[in-house]
Amino acid sequence: GGGGPDRAAQMQAQFEALVAQGAAAMAAEHGYIRSDPVTGVQLSPADEATLHRLLLERLYAKRLRDFDVADALRAQLRDAGVSVNDAESTYSIRPRTSGQPNHHGYTRV
């Protein structure tokens, strides 16, 4: 069995404790490593904390076998420009390209 409501409550308490400890604690728990060059997209501390919170929340949803929530969180990450590779436990952040000229000087049509 999945452990039922007690397990969910225990995980919620653990999740809230990790969020309170900050990005480094959340990153250590979810275990996902950034795979794109860190010289690429720079995140503010607030955005970085949000990213790790979403990755952690998604991991806990998967542990509780709540795959609808996990899929919704993955979509939220994707919409924010974050690609998650579960097989390799990595994530990458692509630069926002909405209407901005790209680095090679031509526009995709």
C-alpha cells in the first residue's frame, strides 16, 4: 500500500520544512542536477527557490503516485522554460525567446 493519508501528511510536513530551509535543502532532497551551462540563464534567488520548490513538489507527487499533479507541475516547469529529464535526474533552463533576436542573427519563420 501507499501508506494512505498519514504518509501524505508526513510528506507534506517534510516538504514544508525543506521549503523553509531554502533552495539548497530542496535541491539536495529532489536530487535533480542542472545540465545546461550555468553561464546560460541566470536565475534570481527567488526564481531559483521557486524552481527547486516545483521540482521537489513534483517528486513528492510522484512518490504519492499522484501523477496528474506531477504532470501539471512538469507542464508548469516547461512553460517557464525548464526541461526535466527524469531518466538522468537533470533539468535545463532555456532562454526566453519570445520576440527576442537570437544569437545567430536570423529569425526562425
